[in-house]
Amino acid sequence: DIQMTQSPSSLSASVGDRVTITCRASQSVSKYLNWYQQKPGRAPKLLIYTASSLQSGVPSRFSGSGSGTGFTLTISSLQPEDFATYYCQQSYFTPYTFGQGTKLDMK
Amino acid sequence: QVQLVQSGAEVKKPGSSVTLSCKASGGSFSNHAISWVRQVPEQGLEWIGTIVPRLGIGSNAQKLRDRVTINADTSTSTVYMELRSLKSEDTAIYFCAGGMTTSTTWFDPWGQGSLVTVSS
């Protein structure tokens, strides 16, 4: 199985900050890396698919980049509604696997 | 836009089985794959399996393959997941999620989740 490792596991930031979360795959997943946001008591929400494509309706302050084994999710200017847990997920090989999550909270 | 509505919470005894449902509405069910993903409370996400309802084929995670069955009723736009021989470690929130019919799909949209509690 492909192991997905996110860093950091938790992150404290302030409104307006630029935030970057990293996801590393144990082997190449090409461009097939997706990012989700999850708030407590809610289902995950797709933000970015195939590494850099912004899902419809997602604010443009979210962006993704990378290929192969290294990927990043960037929030350009953190907003109050962005405090949540973020997961990466590879969809190149089954079993599809997720990172362990990055919890973003308010400093 | 397809919306996915899941069945309610379940409490089960160890060794029993549970069947969860996921009903699609508001769009074309036949153009989607439906996956099941579970989440132990406060922990990470685990893919269980995927089915393409139009074709009736899919794949499941090796870890659960002997205990899980996913099938679809296209006449009612509903996908079912049965998990057998339940263990305490199967206690989790189970989500269904839509996706493309290609293997490189992402998961969108998601159902609201169904809590399964396994306890004696």
C-alpha cells in the first residue's frame, strides 16, 4: 500500500497568514493527489483534485502543487472558516490511501 | 449536482453484520462511482471499496475484502455496504462518496456519514 505522510500534523496560525501543508507519498502517484478539508462533525469536502485543480466553488486562496511523491496545499490568506483538518489522498493505486491529517487551529 | 443521503446510526453486537445504504438524488447516478470510506472518531480516513453502479463492478480494500460486500440498486439509485463479523475496531463513521468511473477518481460529493457502534 502507498503510505501518505503529511507534515506538520498540527499547525497554529492567525487570520491572514499564508499556510502550507506538505504531503509525501511512499512511491510516485503521478498527479493523482487530492486534498480535503474536514470540520468537526462534518464529512470531508474536496478542495483540490489531481494535485492542482481547484474544485468548483472552492475559494481561490486555496492552491495545490506537486507531482510524483511531493505535494503541497497552500492557503494564501487564512480566513476564520479555514480552521479545520486537512487530508491528502492518493487515487493512483488501490487501496486509495489518505494522509493522517493536519489540524489547523487558531494561534 | 448529485446529493448522497445515508441511512442512520446503528448499534451492533460483535460478530453480527450491518448494512448501510447511500441514496443518490438530484443528478445522474449512473455516471458516478460510489465509494465507502470510514473514519474512527478523531482518527484518519480509510477507503473500504468502490462500485460503479451502472456496471455492477468495483474493488474493495484487501484488509476488509473477506467481510465487506458493496452492491447497487440502479432502480432506486441506492448503494449498499454490508460489513460482516463485526469487531469493536469496526466502530467508526462510515461515509459514502461519489466519484468518476475511472480508477483515478477523487471523492466528491460525500454523504453525511453513518455512525456504527460495535459493542457487547
